[in-house]
Amino acid sequence: MPYEPPTHRVERSLRATTGAKVIAGVDEVGRGAWAGPVTVCAAVTGLRRPPEGLTDSKLLGVRRRTELAELLTGWVTAHGLGHAWPAEIDRLGMTAALRLAAQRALEALPERPDAVILDGKHDYLGSPWRVRTVVKGDQSCVSVAAASVIAKVHRDGLMAELGSQHAEFGFDGNAGYPAPVHRAALEEQGPTPHHRLSWSYLDALPRWRHLKKVRTDGVQPASAGGTPAQIGLF
């Protein structure tokens, strides 16, 4: 399938139908990881022509993604980053943690956006934000694609830093996702302070199962029980 660069179609539609002037594209990374935060970026881009090659971060190689993120941080009108940390994910569940991280990202912007374009089909942000959800928005919308790349590169760097004292887990390469080296280190050494302890991967680790945390409402994150194949590595 030929590459189709993202456009400002959704941004222009929101301007025309709602009168919104400041529009933030929002995307997250880290939802399916076993360790580290879930990270959200909110990016405001205006209607300028985007850098060449901009697309969903998952479609870019590491080198190109890193180069593009550096370019984008100077190209966007503004961007904000927000995290929900493992203890918050354990306490709140993933949907509420995503909302918290997104709120933090939006509040980090210098100006409150009039509208938000959210990647995917589920509005985890909700009121009082004016939200337009777009399936595969990280491929089709300029502002969401920019948020996707910035969020991914920022979180990858953060995970490399967090993993500097836990080299056996390979966080600098797997970013906390369940890659083989990560799974082997978990079985041998147990979770680090950066792991999500409410997730069901601990059920398969008899030595460490006692560390599992149960949310008081009894609900487990929907993705927590997924296998690595279901979750995906990135």
C-alpha cells in the first residue's frame, strides 16, 4: 500500500464546524507495556506543512523516528507531555490512567486547546474537553502523528534511563514491553520498582505471584491479561 502522508483534514473540519482555533492532537504510548508509565503527548501544529515523512511512530525506524522527534519539537506550535506511573495504573486501571496522563499533557500546553483530536475510537478523555476521535489518527492527522512520534521517542528515552540500574531487563531495547529478555529477567529476578503489579503476567510467575496488587474495585486493566502476541511489542 503506498504511503499516504497525514493531512489537516480533521483539523480543518473542526475549525469549520466548531469554531475551534487551537486544536491539539493527542496520542499515547505504553498502554501494553508491563513496566514504566503510559505516556501521552498533546501537540498543537496549526495548519503548516508538516516535515517530510511524518506518520505513525510505529511505522518508523528508530533512527528516523528519533530524528523526526527532534525536528518536531521545534516545528510544532506547542506540545505537552503527561505520564501516569505504574502505581497510578495499578490503583486506577488503564482507562483512568490514560485520562490522567492526557489531562497532564493538555494542562502542560501554554494555551488550553478549544478541541482535541484523540487517536482511536474510544474517548477516554471525556468532559469538559471537546473531543473528536479518529481511528488511525496517528497516520491520517498531522497533529496526532506529531504527538505519536514525540510521545514514543520521549518514553523510549525515559525507559532507557529507568532501566539503567536494571540492565538485565533490556528496557533500553524493549521499553518495558514483554520481549523475551524482559520475560526471562522477570522470571529470575522478579519485578522492579518500575513494573505494573496489578497485571496478570504475575499469575504466570509463581515465585513472584505474592507481589500482585488487586484493585479495590476488583477490576483489572483490559490489556493486562493479554499475551505478548496480543499486546504487541510496540
